[in-house]
Amino acid sequence: MEPGDAAALERAVRAYVDAYFEPDVDAGYAAYSARCKEEVTEAAFAESLKRARDANVDGVRYEMERYAVEEFTGVTAYVTYGVGDEPRFDHRRQQWSREDGEWRYDAC
């Protein structure tokens, strides 16, 4: 993976994580791949963000703290990341795809 691709992927994942925990439905759903948008409606995505916000009873502002690219195959990457000390929010081998030059969440 080229350094520019790696940096762009990390920025995309970080922006998605930030949107998810904000919660920012518009920014989070905009990060979805076309394939995921066919499978998950924006309303369903909004509901998942609401559930996550409601489950965060301590009001903690989670941010991505650990990040690694596990595999890269041209237009698909698998990333592992974590937020704070909450292992329940860690993701392993989450799929991301490059569409029109942008990295998109593709783990729907």
C-alpha cells in the first residue's frame, strides 16, 4: 500500500469512528460504500447510532486510539481499530473499499 493510500484510509476510518460516536448520521452514512447503502437504509443506520448513544450511559467521547491495516488487496482493505479502554467497540478486519478514489466503509 502506498503511503498516500495508507494515510487516506486511516483518515477515512477515523472520520467514520468520529461520526459514529458523535453521533453524526449524515457524515457516518456518507462514509458507507454504495454496496452498503443498498443493504442498509439511512434510517436503519441512524437507529444504530441512537442505540450506541443510548448505551453510552457514562457519556464518554470515544475516539480511535489503535489502528492497523491487516490486509490490502488493491481496492479493498481490512483494518483493525479500537477506541479507548472499551474492547466491545474494537473492530477486527473491518472491510473498507476504495470507490471513486475515496475509502468507504464496506463492512455491512
